[in-house]
Amino acid sequence: MRQSIIKHHHKISWLVLAMGCYFNMGCAPIYRTHYSFTPPPTAEGKICASQCNSDQLHCKQMEDLIYETCQLRSERAYHYNRICNYDKKHREDKKHRAIFPNI
């Protein structure tokens, strides 16, 4: 009987410890990073920042164009393969009907 009580007490202790850890996780600090950008003070710095912004925009546009091109190629390949497979199946069906006309 005493051994059963000790095992039960041991299980409860672990449960309480696990629940305590679980609930304490919600008390952990939440870290966030905030960025604040200020323009450079010199004319050269402003030109550099403007050029960087322009290059970044160009890069993003190229990325979008490459993605769209890839998608179009993929769609064309899909449709081409469907047509080829349809033609192949259609030829096989015609051949099958020529060999076995009553089926």
C-alpha cells in the first residue's frame, strides 16, 4: 500500500512540474526587432541610397518576371504533355479497335 502511495505521489509531482513548466513558458519575454531608417545626411549618401533603392526595385521586378516565365513554361509543358499523351492514347485506341473491331 505504501509503495502505491509513493508511486502515485511521484506521478503527481511530475505532473505538477510539467504543468508549471508549461505555464511558465507563457511568461517568457517576447523579443521584437524594430528598424528605423533615416536618410543619409550628405548628398552622396542620398544618391547612394536612391541608387540602392532603384537596384532593389529592379531586382524585385526581375525576380517576378523570372517567376512568371517559369510558371508559363511549366503550364505550356503540362498542356503539351497532355496533348501528346492524348494523341498516343488515341492512336493506341485506334490500333486496338483495328485489331479487335467488336470489342
